[in-house]
Amino acid sequence: MKDRKSGIGFSIASAGEKMQQSGFAFFIYALFVILFMGLICVAVFFASVKGEEEVMVPQVVGKELSDALLEMQVKELYPKIILRYSDNPEDKGLILDQSPVAGSIVKAGKRINLTVSRGTVVDKVEDFKGWNIDDVKSHLKTLFAAMSKPLITLAEPLYEYNAAEAGTVLSQNPPAGKSISDPIVLKLVVSRGPENEKITVPNIVSLSLREIYSQMASSDLMFDFSAGETDANEPQIISQMPIANEVLSKNSRVEAVIGFPQAKGLSSTVYGIFKQTLPEYAYPLKMELMALPPSGGKSSSVVKFTHMGGSLSIPYAVPKNTVLILYVEGKEFSQITVRPSED
């Protein structure tokens, strides 16, 4: 009996040891499986976050857009199209620029900026007949402001007398509607206004400064002023040449002497004549003399008039340190600051 008991005891003990050994082995096995699965997860993770294949950006500048898109597709690159006007009409549809540049190494899937020519701003000559020549100049300047070489440049206009208002475009070459394939020179024939139109010289003697400005604004004559003296308290014209009622051609010059008060030093007002030499114009241009007060603030108009250019003179009576600004066709031409020393 003891042997049997001892045999049973031995078997139970042996089984316990085996279970313990098996549990340890299972733990090792489970740990191994967990580590193995972890390595697989890490491998899958890094495989999933791995960057796209690197490719070289092809050279597409100067190529047709369709050809460039095919090359981008082969490289698995995605184009971003930017349209821009160009100087040459033949550039339409061609790639003008690219970024990144050709030869750059980038990852597949990157966007490549492609600047594509949409052609020129205009492809036909416009009809400028009836336009004012200055409007034509401004229009063309604005139209081709972004281009290094404008498609249309103006030749020196040919002026002729015509019943149309001075400055009106009468004809053009090339004609309206002509296709533009290369830069062209536009030749215009422009009206000088009616030929030999006659003007009766008005009587301007004794006119005040305000009346002189009114005469300048309404007359088709040009007035050349020189300074004199007067016993009056305000500036006024004391002589003129030619005299009143003589007949002159339109835009002729009339000389006028304006008298300024003698006691100028007793006043804060400065009297004088604004003088300027302008280019000679083919027809009268719109001009304006503006006064900017010495304390700053908003400027005011002294006189508006038209003038053929050359010698220009305008009398004034303004506070000292006033800034006088001359505008020709709306653009500043010159300015002076009125000083007391000019008395």
C-alpha cells in the first residue's frame, strides 16, 4: 500500500512540475507571439508612412501645354496652371515658366506650377477713329503696361486742319480689325481744328484778376502777361496789344500788362506771375493752375484754360508760401512755392 501511495504521490508531483514547466513555456511563447506581432505592426506602420517615390522634374518650358501635361503624368506630378498674357502672339498655349525648375528632385504627387501663355492682350487693331489722341495714348499705355514690349506703338501723329474738334483722330493705319501677329506701329491723322478760324480780340484793359481768369477760360486766344504797377488796391490789366476788336487767327497770342498794387509789403498777399516754358503742342491742351495753401489742406483751382504750349504766364495773388501747381491734361507738369521775395 505504501508503494502504491508513494507511486501516486510521485506521479502527482511529476505532473505538477510538468504543468509548471508548460506554463512557463506558454508564457515565453505568448511573449514571443506578442513581440512578433508588434514587429509586424511597426513594419506595416513604417511601410504605410514611407514617402512617395522621388522623381526628377522634367523640362517643359517652351512646350505645348498638352505635351507638358503628358510628361507630368508620366512622372506622377500634378500641374497647377497659371495663365498670363505674353508679348508674342505665337506664344499662346506654350509653357512660359515652371516651378520647381527642371532637374529638381521631388516626391511623386507634388504640384508643379506651370505658367501658360494665354496669348497677347489684343489680337486685332482697334478702331480709334473719333477718339481723342490723348485718350488713345492712355488706352495703349494701360493695355500694355504689363508687357516688356508693347504690341502697338504710336508714331508721331500727322496733324491737319479739319472741322472736327482739335485732337480728334481722323484716320489710322493699319486699319481697324487688322490681325496682330507682330508688333506694329500705329500711324494716326489727327485734327488741328478748323483752319484759319478768326477771333475778335476782346477788351481786357481794367479787368480784375478774377475777370482775367474768366477770360482765359473762355477765350481761344493765348495771353502773355508781364508785370506793371497800378494805384488801384487790386491787380488789373493796364494795357494790351493788339488792341480790342482786332481780328486774329484762333490761338494767337495777346500781350497784356497787369498792374499790381504798390504797397505789397503791407499785406500778407504775394503778387506775381507764374511762368513756365512748355513743349509746343499741335493743338490746345487742357491745363489748370492749382493753389495749395501754406497751412496744407485741400488745394483749390486758380484757373482752367487751354494752351498751345511754348511760353506760358499766369498772374496770381496768393498768401506767401502757397504752392502753385500746373497740370497739363490732368498730369502735374511743374510747381513753385510763392516766396515774399518775389514781391
